[in-house]
Amino acid sequence: MPRIQQLDDRIVNKIAAGEVIERPASVVKELLENSVDALATRVDVEIEEGGSQRIRIVDNGEGIHPDDILLAVTAHATSKIRTAEDLFGVHTMGFRGEALASIAEVSRFIVRSRTAEAIAGTELIVNYGDAGSPQPAAGPPGTSFDITGLFANTPVRRKFLKRPATEFGHIAEQFTRVALAHPRLHMTLSHNGRDVFDLPPTDRLIDRLELFHGSELTEKLIWVENETGDCRVWGYVGHPSQTKSNRKGQYLFLNGRPITDRSLSHALTEAYRGLVMVGRQPIAYLFLEMPPELADVNVHPTKAEVRFQDSQQHYRLLLSTIRTTFLGLPLETALRVDPTVAAQPGAAPGPHQQRLSISPPQGGTPSSFNWATRPSTAPTTPSAPGGPGTPVPQPGEHVSTATTGPVVAHHEPGRPVTTGGGIRGIQVHDCYLLIETPDGVAVVDQHALHERVLYEHFKQRVLDGDVEQQKLLVPETVELSAREAATVTESCELLASLGFVIEAFGTNTVLVQAYPAMLRRPDFPELLRDLCETLERPGQQPDRRDILESLLQMMSCKAAVKAGHRLSSEEMASLLEQSHLIDDAHHCPHGRPTALVLSRTELDRQFGRLG
Ligand code: ADP
Ligand code: MG
């Protein structure tokens, strides 16, 4: 091996650039953060060709002292910390002093800056790491950066750049994060000469959110706020009806710095458990504030991740804040007749010609989805022949009852049942229960309701350590893959708390001796494979409580009555007796709504019985 040498500064800068400046959006992020640190009140960002041609950022901040301008582009030179202790009390966005040096190493870089006191400004040009000498320059107080030809001297990196539109998307994302963290900062963004954002300063986060996402989204957002000890959390979280398929709608800030944190993301997911469909992610804009010494921000080159001194405390704070807020809100799904349709002149009277839609009860926008087009989460109008693609009848359009008639129009109904407790209901289409409630009617998905009932019941039994067990006279051997067998055997203690007695029996076989009685006559190979899948689900936290929860959900789903099953009067009565659950459990454990509610007032209004 050759002898060891000290790398020269240029190479060191290039290495740092590799970490800190991954793509044009990284440049924008670093420069915006510098403007925030310089207490600018306005920043303008101009981008050409996704930043690969040009990035220009102008701020009206404090500016750089003429004698410091060369230092500004030198690695590990910063005005923000002085001593090692300062590292643990960082109040600024920057502190590592490597961003400008890194950018200047991989671009043609021009900085022009003027402090308020100076009569003139200073300009410095750095050509792919070669710094010229500072020159006097005209210009208003503040700092401007002009970056062209990014990565031209690192062809590999340049080749990795995506299409300009994609790179601009990343830039817009970084811009958004800074904009949300600093609503008082006037910010503009343009791409190829076209204005994309002009965000006037505001004191209210919600104004910014509205500019980015529109009022339809922001109207439904829920404010949360709480503090314990030195830590405060505040911001907005989405209504459970507002979800995404990924975590991209989740913004988390620590003392104004955008961060990602697995534990806190998990707390968010946990807070929505049972309220959103499995696989869907809530949206959130959350701000954590705490003394800087409680978090180490120097664990990641771009500071995207931090290490908390007491991560558990923040987890609990976030979870309990959101959960407590939800408890005080009516989050049930309401079945409503779209008022915008009813109000149309010329709309023929009669409920069958109106759109049924589900939306949150208060302040919601109408028709977040409708029955005809979303059969997977809501019942399809049973007699609509065209299935999922059937167009929704428009107001005024003539539609015969044969295609969109009321639910019970020409379908042979099941027999109505009145329970001992006086609850009246009827099963329709072997799938839904129509229940009279004190305030109106509820339509209940029989499977979802039963699943919820079983889940609550079973969970209680597990917590009490009192699960009904069914022992097998002859233990059943189940052949699995070696990995599955290992998973099951490793989890046998956990499975025991659910009522399973399972033992290893060779490398890829297990022996089932007992199972929870709730699962009548299970298909063991299938059951065990599903158990393994749940136990090994990617992203599954190795947290016992989580796994237990997933297993409970899976088993309740398996044991619950399925759609298409005609209920006997006794089964009906028993399920109806449980229907009080729909008051406090609006969703099945998977997050599907168990009930759609149509209030008496709404009925009366629709049929013209009110004023
Ligand atoms: P850091 O932000 O970690 O200190 P940078 O390389 O980003 O490192 O910036 C180096 C120094 O240049 C900063 O400490 C700051 O003093 C100065 N600087 C950079 N950008 C600006 C700006 N927009 N306005 C005023 N000073 C700036
Ligand atoms: Mg910086």
C-alpha cells in the first residue's frame, strides 16, 4: 500500500461537495438557509433549466464584511460558531462552514455582498474552486449568489442529474420547506423566467399552506398544540380523510429546521391508527421547539437528521397531542346528500336523482368521493349495472329509477329485525345493515362492523390475559419455509398471548397445539403464512405492541363475517346489539368506515319537511 498523505484543500472541498451538494436543490437549500441566518426579510430565487444552467439567489440580509468574503468560500470558515461547546447550542441553520466552499468547488460561482454600513459592496468570483481577488461592486445591501455550470467539472455527478422538470421539483420542495418554516420571509421563485411562487410575508402558517395547497386542503386541517417541560409542539395535521400513499405530505421542523425522524414519523402513524386505511399516510405540518442543547444537529452532513437527547419524550408528546385533539373532534364519516346538487334549479325532486357522497361532517367540501366511482371504500349503489365506471347522474339529467334507484327500490329485502334492546335494522344485499339510530339512519358494512367488534373484544381478552383457547386433540403439523418456521418459533411467546401454542418441529415444520377459539376452524397453513407476513412486514417496528396490534387486526378480519353472507335473525340481532359501537368506533381496524350516517334533519331537509 502507498504511504499516507494529507489530502489538499481542493480535494477535501470536493469530497465535502459530494456530501453536501447532491443536486441543484441542495445549492438552493444551503443558500436559502444562509439568507435566513443573515436575517433577510426577502429572498428571490431564479432558476434556469432545473438549476443545471443557473441558480441565482438574492437576499436583503446583513451581508458579508468585505474583508470576510474570501473566508466565506473557505472550508470550515463560519461566522456562526466559535468553540466546540457552541456546537451544542446552535441557534442558526448553518454552522459547519462548508456549503459555500463546496458549491464554489463545483461551479462557476459569483457572490456579491454589501453590509448596511458599507458604502459599496464586494464581488468575488470563484471558478471551480479557483478564487479570484475580491473586487468592489455596486449594489443594494444584502447578498446575491450567481451559480452557473454546476457540476461541469464533475461529469459523473452532472450525468446523474435528472430532467430539468424533475430537478426543479426538488428545488421547489426545498423552497417549500424553508417557506413553511419562515412565513415572515417574503420569498419568490421563478423557473426559466416564469414566476412560480410569490409568497408575501405573513404571521400565519396557514396562509402559506393555503398558497401551496389551496383552501380545499387547508380548511380541513386540524390545529394541534401542546408542551411538556422545555418542549413545545404545534402545527397542523390532516383530517383522517386527507391521506397520501407516501410520507411526502409530512413536514417536520425542529427549531425552524426541516428534519426527518423515524421515531416521530412513527408517532404520527400511530396517532392515526384505525382512522386511516392501512398503507395510507396522514399529512402533517408540525413544529417542534426546544432548547438547542436537547438535540444534536451535527449527525448528518446536510443536517436532515438529528439526534434527540430524549426521543421517547418527543414520541409521547406528539402521539398524545394528536390523539387528545382527535378525541374532542367528530371524526365519523357522514353520509350526506350533496347540497350543491339539491340547490340546482331544475333538479328533479326525489332523492334518487342526487349524488350521495361521503365527507367529513363539518367544514368539509362536498363530495370528496361518491358511491358510484369508489366501490372499494364505499358501497356501490347496488343496482347500478355499470359497476365502478358508471357515471354519476348530473343534475337535471333524466335518470330512471331502474339504474340509480334508492337502495331498497327493487331488491328483495331481508327481514327486518328488532333486537331485545329495541334496535331496528335490516340487512340488504347480504352485505350492509340499515339501522335506525336516535338521530337518523346508519348504513353499516357488516364485515367492517363485525371486525371492529371482534377486535375490541379480542384485544380486551388479550390485555386481560384471558384468551379463549381451542386445544387440538391431535396437534397439526404445518409445513412452512425455513424462514417462516423460524419467524413463528421466535415469536412463540408473543403468539402465546394471543392463544396460540406452537412449537418448532424440524427446520421447516411447526406443530400447532392450540389456537384462539375466535378463529373457528382455521386453515392453518394459510393462517401461519399470514402471521409470518404480519410479523415480517417491512417497516414493522420491532415493537411488541405494534406487532400485537397488527396480529389482532389480521385475526379479527379473518374471523369476521364476510360480505355476501346472509345473516340469520340471531346473527343480525347480535350484531345490531353491538351497533352502539359505531358511535365510538367509526372505523374498522383497517380504517375503512364502518358506518355512514344520514341524519334525520338531513332526511327531513331533503324531502322538503323543513321550512
Ligand atoms: P455556514 O452557514 O455553515 O456558516 P456557509 O458556507 O454556508 O457556512 O457560509 C459561510 C459564511 O458565509 C457564513 O457563516 C456567513 O457568515 C457567510 N454568509 C453566507 N451566506 C450569507 C448571506 N446570504 N448573507 C450573509 N452572510 C452569508
Ligand atoms: Mg450555510
